[in-house]
Amino acid sequence: MNIRWGQTASLPPGGLIFSVVAHPKDAERIWVATAAGIMARTDKGWRPARYGLALNLPQILLATETLLFAGGQPYGIARSADGGWTWSMAWLEKFEEPISYFIASPDFEQDGVLLAATHGGGILRSMDRGLHWRYSNFGLRDFDLITLAVPPSWQEKQQLVFAGGASGVYVSLDGGRAWKRSGSGLEGTSVQALAISPNFAGDHTIYAGTEGSGLFVSRDSGSSWQKVDINLTATLEPRDELQPLDIVNVISYIAPGDLLIGDGSGGFLRSRDDGKDWTPVNSELSPVLSMALAADGTIWAGTTDSGLWYSKDQGTTWQSDERLVARGIDRLHPVSPTEAFLTGPTEGIWKGSLVHRTEWQSLLQPLSEGPMLAALAVTSQETLFAALSTGLFRSARPAEWHLAYEWIEEDGPGTSLCSGPDDRLWIGTDKGKVLVSHDGGETWNPTGTPFSGESVVSLAYTTSIGLVAATFNPRQEIVHFWRQGAGGRWELITQARTVIPRTILCLAETVEESLFITGDLCMRYTGTGWQGNYFRSDEPLIYGVVRLPYDTPLYLAATSVGLVFSRDARLWRAVSGNGEDEVILDLYAPRQGQVFGLVLGGRILEGQIIALTER
């Protein structure tokens, strides 16, 4: 099969940028960890990191001259020797906590020493360039650590490392082998950012940003800490009414005595006199989470929603990188051959055209309010139902939402949604309940499920097959597939072992042409029972599957190693064309010869199938 792709639509540039890092010597090499994954900057735009990255949500990066490291959710450390194109997972010592920060020794290219802070596990240390990591917690009393800092150089008898966490700052004199509390002034204060002066050997200055207590400074190598009073020398609309500086997310030295801090209000504060006076900068930005200084002096800043920004004049003026679309979108919900909703857990719901370069409308952004989006259902009248962590919400008009159903503790929160004819709706919950509404979501009733205690990870409905549910039992690592039969009774169809609860229910007009997919296992009914076949020997993750609208069965699947197709759901072959460098997460085929692909980050590609030959 050959598909020729072209971009037709895109969400606005931006998105949540957890971390941005720059190559120490090559100013053109920039990487970001986003809600859509890790992306690398190239002369053609931004490309995603793809192969071997076993992290659901990368949140922190470190770049050295030769290596790139990534950490995040759920846990683990990934290591790349080719700029983020391929990855391998490092060996960790009995470790299950997420990484919060990386730091390299000032002499890393010679000694190969790395340190990692963790949420709940203390400090990890590597002495072999990140291949193996072991705990290094001697002297620690608090194991929830957020940030690390080292001076520009280590002395022969004093290798200083500072670690900030939920209860203050710790210091190590021997390169992170043993720890003790730093001096007075920050006891019991949550420290989430550290910055060491480029002239530390002479001025002994360290800044600490806190969550709730503002900015602190030490002029004696951490022996004592004093709160910094923010004296503004100028104001900048719309921050004339400047709120007290309580939250400091990130601190960065641009040059000796020249600092930028990103706080919880958005934008920056800058001081050119080592913290005496401060000026607001670019206050229209959403809060800044990370900063990186490139080799040519360009400053890069990642934000909570405004995407990636950069300054080429030492932080005086800022521009958005309009090429980076890094929205945490992973599902495409078509409502017509030309319109669709796009959804993601932290990005909420967007609506727009698949074929016209018009502006997409944001209908719900859970991140700004706290709750996460678990599922979306669209009725025939385009009434929306969104399952959030706080309840089921309904919208009959754009961006107007009302609570339709409040989760009951014994049922658990909703994890999946499905709509059917005659105003029917179904909710699947985290504790194995399926609720049904026959009146467009006004009232809800239980269906009497036999899989209580298992999480309902997927629901799907067709007129010919009825309602199908996929449930996951984490203790047994089994996915069960169920069908609601006559009289509303649930019947077990089949089951499969998996450690990945992600499932896809690709329902067709007949059971024989329907596919059940979990992990990299594809199951299809053969007439005598359900038979499972693995997609490929390289064990890809399956993102989305669609049955193409031809007279005979033909399936197209989006996987972590590219697009594949099959006529029998047993033998899958690679798709050729011009989309090999794209990571496609979901597919929609409205008519023969045409397919739409949702690309990592929030772009839409339209594909023309120009050949069906199997090569």
C-alpha cells in the first residue's frame, strides 16, 4: 500500500512544555519534553523521538555533548546516543519512582558522573555515563526531591552538589555520595528551583525558588539563606497589579549577575544587578516551567500552555516558535467527513475542520481547572459528554458545560464513554461498572456487570453487534472482552494477557470483520473462535486501527514504528509513501481512497491511497 500525505489542518502552535534543553556546543540542537512526547528541533521543523522510548510521559531532559537523557512517568531513565532518534532504557536499582531532575558532573565528558532527583526515591547516581544507576541517599531525610545544581567546576577535595525538595535544600561535598542539610533559612520550605552563580568560586552565590515562599539567596555556599525582596524598577502591562512573588518555577543565569526567574503568574522577572532590582518581562506568557541557554546565547523557555519561546537579545524581547505544535492530543472523533473533535487528557477537546486551514476551537481545557479528560462521547445531535476525574459533564452548546452525573465512590470515576441510537449512552467506570442512559444523559442506571473490580478501558457499539466492553484486571494482567447480549446480560467473548491496558475495539458490520486489539496483539473471529496474532516481531505499540471502506476487508493501523496494513489481520505489511517520519496516533477513513491521520502534537494529515499492491 502506498499513501501520499499532505497537511490539511493543525491545532494552534504551543502546548505544555515540561522541559527544554540545548546542546552544550551546537546552538541548532534543541530538545523539548512535551505533553505530546519528546521532540527535536531540525532545519525542517520539529521531529518526534520514536524508537525505544518506554516512557508514557517524558517530563525531564538532560543534554550532554554526546548523550541525551529522559525521565518521567511512570518511572525509568531513557538514554540516546543519536540525538533522540533511538533510545534504550538504563539499568536502575529496584526503582519505581519518577525522575524529577537530572544533572551532570562539571567534568562529565571525563568522569561520566550523573545524578538524578526523584519523587519519593531520593537520589540516583551513575558513574558510567548513564548506563547503570544506583541509589545514593546516605544522609538524606527527605526523599521527595525536585531539583539539582552543581557549580561550574569541582575542586579536587570538594565536589559540591545541591538538591532541593519538599523540606528544603541538601548539600553534598563528595559529588552526591553523601548528603546533609544546608544551612538555616529554608527549613521546611518546598524548593523547586536552584541556580548557581557562574562566578561561584568567587561570590559563593546560590538562588533557590520555592513553592509558596518566593525567592531565596545564599551568599555563603548554602550555609545560610535569606529571602529576596522583589523591588520592581518598572511595570509592564498587564502586570501593573503585580501579585506577591510566591511561586518560583525556574531560575536561570544569563550571565554573571544577570538572572531570569519564571514564576506562577506567567512571564519572567529579570535582574541585571544580582537580585537587587527586578523588571517584568513578557508577562502575557503562561507560567514558565523550564529554561535553557544555547551555545549562541539564545534563551529558550518552555511554558505551561503557550508552548516554546526564545530570545536572541539576552531576554529583552521574546518570540514564539510557531513551528512547534506540541498539544497532548491522542484521539480523533469524526462527526462528518470533513469535521472532527480532537481530544487528549490534558488538552481537553478541540473542534474544527479536517480539510480547511481554519482556526480550531478549544471547548474544554482540563489542565487549567485541574481535572483530566478520560473519554468523550458525541451524540447524533452533537451533544458532547466528557468524562473528567470530577464527574460526567454535558455540553449542548460550544464551551458551555454542566455536570450531568457525579461519580459514586463505589463505582469509581468514569474511564470510557460510548453513544448509540435513540439517545442511548453508556459509561464504563474504574471499578467495573457500566451505566446506561436512555434519555440523553438525564438519568443513569446500572447494567449489572459481572466484571466488578476490573477497569472498563473501552466501550464500542454497532447496530449489528451491540455493545462491547474491554476490561482490565491489573492483578492478573488480563484484558477481558465482553458483549451485552439479549436481555442485557453480559457474555465473555475472549480474553488476552497484557501488561498494557490500552485496547482498541475496531467494530465492523459483522463479528468476523471486527478486531479486538490490546498491546501489540490483534484478535479476530475465525468462525471457530477468536484467534490472536501479534502485529510484528519488533513489538510495536498500536495507537489506532481503521477498517478501510472497501468491499473486502482491508485494515490500516498506526503503530509506534509506522503505518502497517493487512487484509486478514494476521500478516501486517509496512505502508510506503511520504509519511515515514510522522508519528500518527489515530486514523479516520470516510471514503475509498481517502484517510485522515492525527499526528503527534495535534496536526491533521490527509492521505490519498494511490496503490493497494502488497509489496
